[in-house]
Amino acid sequence: MLHTDLISVIIPAYNVEKYIEKCLNSIIYQTYQNLEIIIVDDGSTDRTPEIIRQATADDKRCVYIRQDNAGLSAARNTGLRYAHGEYVTFVDSDDYCELGMIDRMHDEIFFQETDLIVCGAVREEEDGTVIARDGLILEKNLSPAEWMAKCFAAKDRTWIIRAWGKLYRRKAIEGLSFKEGKLYEDMFFFADLLDHVESVSITNDCLYHYVNHAGSIVNRPKTDRDFDAVRGAVCVFDRLDELGLDEYLPGAEGKIYAKMLEMKKKCGGEFKNFESFDRMKVEHMLRVMELRKRKLLRIKTVIRNVLLYLF
């Protein structure tokens, strides 16, 4: 069936000269053609602007915006301000998509009349080696907030928080924005999304390719700002608590624990030297004790957290 809905594709770009052409081609040559392709160049200092101009020169659907470097969140927010489509999707400039991705997702969101559709994703190395194929199971008996909370709390479905791999009805995310100045900004956006989406659908077709690069946030040396991963998990936990989704709070607490443990491992002996550590440790343990008081946590989980901070 031929659809005419305009779909805005927002691609933030910063110093991605090695990857941007592949990313852009995977959008320009989508089988679904009624696209508004918004590329926000966040102050690149390499050949990224030149490559973008060359790749999009003959395509009137492409909108090129250059701004001073302000970070991924600011670039995405700029894209949202320029978006006119009935639907919106985000693509990271060092990733790429299957050429039928938007067609497949639009069919699903159109016929199901939902606010959001999530597709499966392939996690891979730069050389194309597949790390994992990630899919989801939609449980119809759960509200969208409950389903997203369950995915977040699960051990193997945390990638649900990613801004990419989703097609949003633009009206459903009006008023939402990415928190600027933060790392791991997707988690904060996900927390806000929880009570904005009234309906959701999925396709487990692996249509989005998330490429693990050596220079990505997860692989570079850690700074105090990397505690934003913990702050983001706390933000989701608190939103679940506000929404009364108690069933998923133990799993969400597990994500806070996992992020603190990850920081501990990656920072080695310097873990406790970061200025955020003491405050976040205290806040985490207060949440743990409150959950225990509400009989939502087992005693061995409390002990697990105590041990995390003792050594």
C-alpha cells in the first residue's frame, strides 16, 4: 500500500568522516521515499561537512544544519525543532539501517495506529562481525509504560532505552527534548517517554545496525561525567516510582547497581576519587533501604549493594 505520510529522519553528526556516507546512503536509498532527512552537523572539524554536502547535493529531501559544537542532545533537539513530519526517527551518524527499515516500521505504526514502534537491532563491530541480534516481545496485557518498564528492568533488553530503532508519532513526543550537557542522554529521554506514549507496537525484524566503535563513549577513558549513566538509571527508577510501577523497581535498582559496578570496574582504583561517588553511593543506598522497607528487595540484594561500596 502506498503511504504519503512525511517522516522526519534526524541524524546528528560530529567528526564522523569514516562513517557518515554509509549512514546517509542507508537513509537516502530507503524504499520509503517521502522523507525529510535532517542532518545536524554539531561543529565537526574533520571532513564530515564536505562528505555530507557531496552525499546530499542532489537530494532536495535533505536539510543540512550546521551549529557550534553543543553535544548530541543539542543536535537532536535542533533536529526536532526543524522536523515537520507526522512521524520522527533518530539515526546515529556512525550507524546504518536496512533499506526497508522505514517502510516496514511505517506499515506497522500506520495499521496498528500506535504512537511508537520499536524494531529489532543488530549490534556489530566495525568489521561487520555480529555481536548480537536484539529483539523484543510485546506483551499485550501490559500498558505501554508497564511494557517499557519491564524491558528496562530485564537483564537482556536494556537497549529499549535507545532513541534509535524507533519510529515515533511526532504528536506523541511534543514537548519532550533531550537533556543537554548530559552523556547517556537516551536514558533521560526514555524516562520522559514512559508516560507520553499511549500505545506501542514492535517488529522483531533486525532493521537497525548499531556499530560498536573504538572511540565511542563506552570505550573511552572515564570522567566524572560518565556518572551520567548512573544518573540516567536513577531518573528512570524515579519515574517508575512516580508512576506506581512497583513491580519493576527491583529490576530498575539492579540497573543502578550495574552502572555503579561498571564504573567501578572501568575506573579501577580511582573509582572513589570521582566527586560524584560519595553522593551517589548515599543516594543509592537510601533507595535500597526504602525498597527493603517496602518489602520489594530481598536481603541478599541489600548485602550485594553493601559489598559493592565496601571494597
